[in-house]
Amino acid sequence: MRTSLYKDYLLTSASLIFLSGTILIPSPTLSLELKPQSIPSSPPVLLAQTDNKNATNYLNQGLQAVQAGKIPDAIAAFRQAAELDPSLAPAHYNLGLALRQAGQLQPAADAFYRATQADPKFALAYANLGGALLEGKNLQQANDYLQRALELDPKLGVAHYNLGLVREQQQNWDKAIASFKKAMEYSKNAPEPAYHLGVCYLQQGKIDKAKDAFRKAVQINPKYPEAYYSLGSILYSQNKLRDALEAFRKSAEANSNYPNAYYGAGLVFIQLNQYGDAAQVLQYARDLYKAQNNPEWTNKAEQLLQQAQRMN
């Protein structure tokens, strides 16, 4: 009965390093939306644990506020629930999720830690605590808490995924690959493990396996711009220009504000001697980089734009 309270989970956000070889293409950054933990409105186990029904009411108010996009209200409600009943692990856990969504990383980690203290067998809390520590670059502690999560629940896909991210940061490609494969096994609807699996294969120079992994990611989520972009980058390096262009086009369709897709398309158009088209997409890429405060790639896009204009 207890595990049903925590059946849903999320994937953490993380930045990654993309091995682009000789291609002058920016590395993608993975940014995943955090979603609230889903908890039944009147779980009987939860009510049996506490005599303070007000705490449960505040917990439900917080969940409703998250659904309405009112994150500050949700944080206030979860805090009130946790203060009224410090043993209410879901209150601490959801407070951690809301704080992370608000960008308050350290308070989020503190809330996840309190959830583990309230319920030492709450595997999801350990997994998300590990994810928060990973974001804070505390890899050793992240690893420890993620290992604890997997001791409690060996089939917890998010824990395998976060552990894979730790190992990816450590450039331990073989172990990262093993973790992402486990995450794919237990989180079949999550595209991120497949995407990171592709990144690791790319680092090992296993290009065909990387392509397969990126294709798996977009099969799960056809609106995954980074995966299409990475696939396009490989195809470009193999001189499969039309296929690369199609991948960059799908990347842009998935996120019209993703400048890498337009930059990659610009490279393809130049190789195809379509300089007018190249100038058009490169100008758009440059403006997006500038709007996103990325001066390095703003300059590179400007230089390539000027090259396309001269050749037109």
C-alpha cells in the first residue's frame, strides 16, 4: 500500500557534453521540466500515519497549486503541511520538487533529505536528493544517495538515470551506459535515458550505436529537439546532407527557439551551395543566440552568416 503513494516520478535536469569532433556545432543542453509528485487526495495509509488532517489538507492544496502553475503558493502550502506534521514524508518531498522547479536547489535538497528522514524507505526521495546533489556538482554524495535508492528499489528508473548522469559527469562511459540501459528498461516511456545513452556511445566513438540511441529517443518523444540535433550532427559528419537537414528541420519544429537546429541547417545549406537559404537560417540562429545571451555562438553564427552572404 505504501508504494502506491509514490508510484510516479520525474527525471532531473542536467547539462551534458556533446562530442562534436571536427564539426563546429554547439553542444546541446538537456533541460527537463519538473513535475509534481502525484499523491492520492485521501490515501488511507497517509491518514493512518497522522492525526493532523490539516497537514493533509495543506498537502492537497499544494498539489492543486502546482497543477494551476502557482508554484509560490504550492511551496507555502507544502511548508505548512510539513510544519504541522514533520513525519509527513510526501509534504517534504513535494516541497523539494516545487523548490527545484523554482530554482532553489539547496532548499530543495534539504526538503528531499527531510523526506528521507521522515520515511527512511522512501526510495524516490533518495533518488531526487541524489539528483539535486548532482545539479550542485556534489557527485560523491549524489552517488551515495542514488545507490541507497536502488537498494530500496532496484527497479526505480529515475535512480538508474540519475546514477547514469553522475557516471557521465565522471566520464565513466561504460558504467554510465549500463545505468542508462537500466533506466530504459524500467522507464520505457522516458526518452532522456536513450538520449544520454547516445551521448555516451558518441564519446566512445560508437557512431552507429549512438544513432540508434538518438533515434530511440525521438521515437519515444517526437518533440525532442536535442536528440534530433545530435542525430543531425552525426549525419552531417557522415556527409549525409539531406538526412542531416531533415533531422535539423525536425529539431527546429520541436522547438522553434532552439538555435542549434538553425545553425546546423546553415552548415548543410552551405555544403549544398544553397547560400541564400543558409543566410536566412544562420541569421535566425544568430539572433536566437544573442537573445539567449550566448555571445560565443552569436559570434560564430555571425561569421558563418557573413561567409554565406559572400558566397551567395
